[in-house]
Amino acid sequence: MTKHKHPFVGIAGNIGVGKTTFTKIIAERLNWTPYYESVADNPYLSDFYGNMKRWSFNLQIYFLHHRFRMQAKIAHDESGAIQDRTIYEDVEIFAKNLHLLGNMDERDWQNYQHLFELMTSYLRTPDLIIYLKASTDTLITRIKGRDRDFEKSIDPEYLHQLNISYDRWVDSLSDIPVQIIDTNHFNIYQDKKELDDIIIDIVSNLSGFDINK
């Protein structure tokens, strides 16, 4: 196994929890390269929220290819890297839930899983996953606050089910260290002391790596 000098950190969390903002600020503080999820230029999101059953497979394949391309870049990054949502969430949270809810049929689910397994066999595993948590009510408030048209029709029950899946997935992780941050009462722009403490914990969890502060 290749020993990497600089860390690769994945930011995990539900829709609206604040992953992009967190990724940006931590990247700036630690002088890491940020890798962001494709949202604004995603050609399927609006159609997906209008008809999940029709567009779930297309959307998940788009996310999978985009995340794989990002991680291919991360593999050649000579600095620390921080990724806004991991590739593992695509299969363990979103695609799996779409299948369980009947919005992705068994044939597409099997096809998707096989593609995911093949892709991830070539990828570097994150050295740390930071899981940002928030209640369903908090997520709904934040989603409304950012006013993305395609998110207006998100079902609160869907968000709640994703939260349950996130907790279950994080509890099952044994091969990747996880740092859990409850964001319900945390404002990353205002709570400077708490942010400083979080960064200290991140650095501590990555002992052995070259942290570019």
C-alpha cells in the first residue's frame, strides 16, 4: 500500500448540513486543496427532484463519475486534499435509499453497485472522514435559507431517512477514522473558538501526515 505524505480528508453529511462551507474554510485554514461536489452544473438534479423514479439512476451515475474523476485528481495531489462528500455516500446513502424506496429498480441497483465496486478498487481511501450531523428540522431550515429552486420540493421524510442511513453507515465504518461534528448549534462563521477546537482535533486525528498549516 502506498504511504502518502499529505492527508486526504472526506467531508460527509446530509443535504443542507453545510459541507461546502466547511470544506472551503478548513481548506483555507490548513492550506489544503478543496474538491467540491457538482451541484450548480448538475444536469439531472432538477429533473430528479421532480421525478425521482425516472431520474434516480441517471443522477447517481452522474455523481459517481464526477466523484471518481475528483478522486483521480486527489491521487496526484501533492498537498493535503479535502473532498466535499465522499464517493462512499453515493452508494451507501443515496443510491441505497433510492433502491429501498422503490425509486431505483433491482437491475439498475445491481449495475450501479458493480460499477461502484470496480471504481473504488482503484481509489485512495480517505485518511479521515468528518461527519457533519444535523437534525432534519435544522436541515430543512438551512435548505430553505439557501433558496435553490430544485431543492424546494425535497420531502422532509426523505431527509429524515437519509439521516438514519448516515448514522447507520458511520457506525459501521471500521477501516476509516471518523470525526463527528454536531452542527445543530454551530455557526462556522461566528463560533471561532469551536472552529479552532475542531481544527485541533482534525490535526490530532491526522498525526503522521504533513499538515500544511
